[in-house]
Amino acid sequence: MASFVSLPSNVEAERVVLGSCLIDPTAAELALASLQTKDFSGADERNPLIFEAIVKLYENDMPIDPQTVINMLVNLKYEKASGGNAYIYELINGVINPDNVEFYINMVQEQSLLRELLLKTDEIQKKYAKGVANIGEFIVHSNDEISQIAQKRNVKHMQTAAEVAKIVDENIAKSIENDRGMLGVSTGYRKLDQYTHGWQKGDMIILAARPSVGKTALGMNLAFNAAQRDKVPVAFFSLEMSAPKIMERLIASRCYVSNDKIQTGRLSSQDRVKVAAAIKEISQTKIFFDDTPNSRLGDIVAKAQRLKNSHPDLGLIVIDYLGRIRYFDKADASARQQEVSYISGELKTLARTLNVPVLVLCQLNRNAESNDNKVPSLSNLRESGSIEQDADIVMLMYREDYYTALGQTAKSKSWAKDKGPEANAPKPPLSEAEREKNGDLSEVKVNVAKNRNGQVGTVTLFFQKAFSRFDDPSPEYEARIASEEEG
């Protein structure tokens, strides 16, 4: 491995930082908040020793000045190695204006990260030299380790209250100007937009449901709505279903031709016209699909970063679904909770780093079905409590007919309210023509159970299962449901 001297460093910047700390308490506070002893290169071995003494003084709530630093160096047995009094006063005399210390702190940070990166690449090369059993996993791990170093680079300075207030004022002005009452990317659903104010940049949103309730269909509809209504690029990671299968559903949702007909090719001439029009409409959007099964976390992060670089206006990332993402080399049930916690945190970091909303689909555990009312809660999020903690918004889907189709009764107190014996009486099955006409219609409740920056509550959507399409109910229908629930 290369020696410290041969690695990149900026000794002069280190000296200015140390000298500024010795004569200006504000400069010392800035340096201590931004740097660690390891950030000083060792190209001049005295510099990390002196900064370590400054850190010790700070940790012991002692004043930082030339004399206290010299005393601490003596206590640490560093007096000779650090250059003693002569070097301390050389550092002080080398500072022209301590007010510029932030500029030099950034230089020291940049050199430290560059050294860390070079050392990591050297380590990766040595691992490769010993032999690689799985090239794919080796590449993913290496990329992940390098990405973690790159994410440490933070060139953004602290903002004053005036600067932050100006940003908020500009956001309010934009909301008024666009007459939508929100700055985020539209969900495409009236009431859901009222709760969320649209998908906000940097947010991680969880959409959770039991299998076959319709979370993939809703995620697909949300992706299309963002791409079509807000004209923004959208990334759709499908870890369970192929891109063509997702596209078949999307086409069905746009042209009201059943998935079954599209998949089997049993299309009338009128159906073919509708399908062609839907394909044209979808082709005009900027939706990017990745259908790599069981993707590694590092792959998803790298692909999302690449797409953001090529499309800076990337408006939404959809991941279907969390349970299929892997980080560890080997599947280990005992470590799955730890793995999910890490993945959840990294997806939140991805949203913040790219400044893009990330919608993550997630399965609810079986405990939701053991509830008398079958209505899921935040505690039913599968595998890790970190999901709820990391998410800015959590939406839980409930569909009563999912349970009635299984011969189960949902005794809901709120979402699927008991409307009396007539409503609960068995209904005659729809004819095939009736079922086809309404797309096998179903009422779905979406509970916004957590909303870090807004209200929580329940949204009703109509799900036409045959078309994989979600729509808003009419205002009249919403008013009737609201009055029934109040009653």
C-alpha cells in the first residue's frame, strides 16, 4: 500500500485550519464540527497530533488557546513529536484571516475523502488479486463501498434562517402560481393529493398491502400519473414482474381493455384501436423500466444515480418491492430484519441524495389478517420497524372484497363499515358481460397512516381489477361515504 506521504494531502490548508483554531474560538467550533483527527493527512505528522489535542480540550470542556493546547500536548506525551512551542507559534503566524477557515476546512475534507477513496480502491484490487468467486457480487459490493465514500462529500454549507425562509417563501409563491396548492409531483388522485400535497422531493413513501390487493397496480398508476401529468421522467424498478407484463397492465389501464384479452390476443377490431391509442399515449411519457429480478441494493442505487445524471428533472422513483431487494451476499433469515433496516435507511438516503421522491412498495405481514376487522396498521409492516421510522409517508391498502373472495368476513369499524343486514346479505354474482363492463370493480381504502409533513386519513379509490386501473370516486360518492361513516 502507498505510504501516507505519497497519498494526496494539502499540508498548508491543514496548517491554516490549526492556526485559526488556536486564535479564534469560532474557527475552532467550525473545525471540530466538520473534521476528525483522521482527516489530517500525516504528510506532516505534527498536524494530526495537534488537532487531537484540540479535540481532547473540547471533549473536556476546556478553553482552546495556544497555551492550553501546549499543555494538552505535554499531557498526551506529544510535546516533542508535535513540534512543541515553536511549531504552535509558527501555525499562529501563518494565519492571515481566521474568518476564511471554512474554505480551508473544505480543502482538508476533500483531500481526506480522496485519500479514503484511493485506499479503498487499493483494497478492492487486493481482494481481486486473491480471487473472486462471484464477479457480479464483487462489483456490487465494490460499487457500494465507493458510493458510501462519495456520499460523505458534503459541500453544502449551513444555511442562515433568512436563506431558508426565502426558499419557503419562493415555494409558497410557486404553489399559488400553479393553482394546485402543492409543489410536489401529483399522485393523480384528488384526495390523496390533498393529504400528501404531491410527492415531495427527498421523501421516502411506503405503499403497503397484503399480496394480490393491488399494490403493484396502484404503484404503476402512480408512476404513469406522475409521468403524464407533470411531464417528469419516472424510474420503475420491478423486481418481481417483467417489464412487458407491467406494460400490458399499463396498456389495459389506459384503454379499458382487460389484461386477459391483451395477454391472449383475443382483441376485437375496436379493442385493437384502443390498444394502439394507449401504446401511443404511454410511449410519449418518460417512464424507464428495470426488471432485474432480486436486484441488489447497490444496483438500484447506481442505476437511479445514473438516470438522475442523464435526466436531472427525474420526478419519481418507484420500487416494486422492498421484500425482493438484497444487500447481504447470502440470504439469512435470522439477519433479514437487520438487512431490511439497512435497505430502508439507504433508500431514504437515496431519496435525500438525489432529491427525488422514492415510492417503495412493501408487503404487510399475516398478522393483518388475524385482526377482526382485517384492517392493517403500521405494526403490520413486514420484517422491520425501521421501515416506519425511515418513511416520510406510509400508506396502507385495504380491499374488503379481497377477504370476502376468500370466504372471510371483514368486521371493520371504520374503513369497511357495517351498513346493516341488507348490505351484508349475499349478492347475486354479476354476469360475465356486467363484470367485463365495469372491469370487475372494487372499492379500495388507502389509509395514509403516517405523514410526516401533512394530515393522516383514509382515501377511497375505485379499482377496476380487470384493467389494473385506479380512479377517484365521484365527489357525490365520497360525500355519501363520509355521511355514512359519521352516522
